[in-house]
Amino acid sequence: QVQLVESGGGSVQAGGSLRLSCAASRIPWCMGWFRQAAGKEREGVAYITTGGSTYYTDSVKGRFTISQDNAKNTLYLQMVSLKPEDTAKYYCAANVRAYCSPRAYEYNYWGQGTQVTVSS
């Protein structure tokens, strides 16, 4: 089992910044951030592997940065230049399978989510 707890969400104005944190019971090889806006499917935002590989969906490239602190068992998502279209519930997820991907169904464990709301 991997237990995950997200924090750091909130309401900000467009152009603002937030840093999301995910406290994990352990850090598996692949961890990711997903988001789900109202009426939309869950979307892969970013992932990171312990080998240093990262992925970002096109809409967040240059604005979001995924990182992890293995000593603290914590995953982060630094979000800058936030846009209203970033509004969603953000989830931390862990993938214990061999293939790391931006697809939600590949992930085994999920946090409860933290809401990010960006106003214009």
C-alpha cells in the first residue's frame, strides 16, 4: 500500500502561484499529479520517476514543475502563472507498475485530492 495525502490547494487570482504537496508513506518508482475539472475526465498533469524522468502535459509546460524529496517522502507540484483553466481538483497518485505514464488507469494509489481554483 501507498498512502497519499495532498495539501496546498486554495483559491488564487490568475497569474498567482501555489505549491501542492503530497505526503507519501513511501515513494515508488513513479509518481504523478492529475487533475479533474468539473465535467471533464481526469487528466495527467505531470509525473516523475526516481530515475529523474519527468513528463508534463502541454498545457502546463513552462509553468508547473514536479519534484520530490525522498528524505521527506513528499512529492511537490510548483504551479506558477496560474490560469482559470487550471481550476480543478488535483490528485497525487502512485504507480507501482513497470511503466510510468500520464494515464490515470496505470496508477494504483490515490490521494483524496486538493482543490485549486483560479479566478480571473
